[in-house]
Amino acid sequence: MALSAWIELSCSSQSIAGNYSNVYVKFVAKTTNNTHNDNNKSGYIKVNGSHYTSFTHKLPKTSTTILWSGTITVYHNSNGAGSVSVSGGYEANVGGYSTITASNSLTLPTIPRVSDLSVNKSSVPADESTTVIATATKKSSSFTDTITVSLGSYSKAVTSGTAFTIPKTWINAISGTSATATVTVTTKSGSTTIGSKSVNLTVTVPDSVVPTVSSISASEAITAVTTAFGNRFVRSLSQLNVKVNAAGVYGSTIKSYAVTLDGVKYQSEEFQSNALNTAGSVDIVATVTDSRGRTRTLTKTITVVDYSAPAITNMTYYPCDANGNRNPNGTNTKVIINGLVASVAGQNSRSLILKYKAIDAATYTALTITTSSWSFEASTIVSGTDPTSTWEFIATLTDKISSIENRIVTGAPVISRLAGGKGVRLFGEAQNEGFWVGNIDYTITDAEYQELMNLLGGG
């Protein structure tokens, strides 16, 4: 081939601020076999399909000639990427050629546009005190940067290289214990936005952020207890209406309750307890758990007054005279009663009634017996009780809540021992020394005893 042409392209420089490249272009022709043209002939250069310039040039023989060269400005896309396509033509009119053409293209180095962004921590608590720094590194000193931090509906502008904190209110945007915030730098050239770049930042909920338990209310659930004893909790009688007043914080909600009272665990915000079994200081311990899995505990101490049902611990009698002295043939009966009534901080009452009648009588006679204390031994003498008859005595001990009865029936004793151990009477009261059955004296002398033993073959 006597004639050939090509285009050479090279990036000579770039403007970061202007977002363009300077590209050096050479349109080259080569001749052989003395092909030449001594007259200036016209040519053209096109850039990206559009006419760029025209020129004239001679075509020396047997040589490599630059028909045209120059530097063109190629603007990049907004993201910094760029390329160029250059074509050229030359009207040689020699060696059988009328016009020779050539073309070439070049992908240009991407021009940095958006500032680089770095954050000095990967995680920070939303506690308004722990600092973090975001730094933007400019690609051009003429550019301006705006840095924002955002999480959910919350956002704030920060300054490059200056420490900032995350407000506690941002915890409202965190359903669990952490969430991802976005730190974004937006780069501008004048009023034109070049682009943006983001870095993730984990925002955590501080350990100190737990649900609130403002109070525990406890009131008597059994009306009869309040009526009897006033504003007091009473062992074995009281049941409590308990309510835990708790709330989530910064967007959390209460998911569960665990309340321990008198050894029993309840798992609701509001409940009626079992009857209290412990007297003295009793703790109500409430633990709540929120939707973040965080817990809070509050303890309320109540006082429980001791109580037990009335009790008749012992009840005895003996025949006596009018003054209460023992007399097996006396026409009076002394009745002794031991009992217990819980004082309930002095708010209880006690009443002891003794009813009596002959066993075959139709009606009872009632006596009120005075008791001197909550734990007592009380007695009364019932007159007109024939010792040869059987009598029934019923004691009823009553407080504000309940009562108990105890019943005894008189009769001749099966065996009675004389004080000192020297007399025994069957089916009667021992009054004399010796062995008696009823009113018959079966006592034997030493001589009678020896005679009996001889008859039985004894020594």
C-alpha cells in the first residue's frame, strides 16, 4: 500500500474541578513508492461524530507526516467517567486515492468527583455523650461538602472532622438494641451537586435504657377483712389486688410481667393474689421486661398482721361447792376453759359463751364468760348440777371472723386416784385411802393379803 493513515490519542491532563480531560490528537499519514502531493490539500477532524476543525497540509513523498495535531477538551459524565472518539479525513488525490480516513477512541481515566468519607468508629451508643467523628476528604478544594447522619426519621448535620454525639431521642427509631445509621457526604461544585457517598454507623441502645416501674399498688380484695380489721393485711385472710404500673421507654413496650408475692409467682400486670400465709414484712417484687429484652425490678414491702382462728386448747370440769372447792357430791360444777384469740394489732374481738343443760333436757342455759387476755384461762361455776345426772357443756369462742366450739359431758369417773397415791376408787371419786369400788371398801390388811397368797400357793 502506497498510502495509509491513522489517529493517535493520549490523555495529557485532567481537571478535577472542571470534570474534563485534555486529549492530545495526532492525524498521521504515511507514503511509500514516491507517492506525494506538493500542494496543500484540505482535511477535517471530527470529535464524537461532530465536526471539530478543518486543515490543509502537503503530503511529502516516502515519509510519515502529521497532517494535524492538537489538544481537545473532553468533558466527563457527572459521575466522572468519560471517553472520546476522534475521526479524520484528508483529500490526498494521489496514488489512486481521493480521500483517506482514520478513526480511534479512548476511554479516559475516571475523574474523582465525590469526597471520600470515613468514620472513626463503627458503633456508638445513643447516650448524648459518646463522641464519633466523620471526615470528608475533598477531591477539589473548590468543592463543598455537607455531611448528614440519619436513622429512621431522625437526622442531623455534622461538620467534617468535628466530634458529634447521637441524641437519646434517636432510640425511638431502634426497635431492638441496635440499628444502622447512615453517614452521608454530599459534594457540590458551586450550586451543582456532584454526588454523594455513605458509610454505615451502628447506633446502640445504652445499657442504662430500661423500662420504668413507677409503682406497685396493693389493696385488700376481701371486704370482710377490711370491715373487721380496717386498713390492715391479715395473714391467712387477706388476698391482695395488685397492679404494677410500668411503661416502656424510647419506643419500647412492656412484653412480660413477673411478680413474686409470698412465695408465689404471678405473670400479669394486674391480679388477685392467693391468701397471704406469712406475717410480718412481706415483699412484692415486680420485674418487667420490654420489647428490647431489657428488665427493671421494683420492690414494695407490706406489713401483714398475724392471725389464726380462735382455738379452745383445753376444757375441764369438776364437781364443787358454791365456792368452787372440789366436792364429788357437790351440786355445782366448775368449768375451766383455756383458749387463744389473735389480737390482729388489737383490732380483733373475743367472746366466750358457755351453754349447759342436763343431758336429757330440751334447752340450754347460756353464760357469758369474761376473758382477761388474748391467750386466756377462764372459769365459771355452774350451779344446780346434780352430780348423779349427766350434764352437757358447750363452749363457743368467737372473734370477728370465725368461731369454734368444744363440748364435754359429765359422768362418774372410771378410776380416780387419791392425792399422794394411797387410795384408788373405781367408778367414783377417790376420797379415802385404800381400794374402793363405788362405795364399797375392798382394802385388805397385811394379814389378809398373806392368807390370800397362801391360798393361791404363793410364798
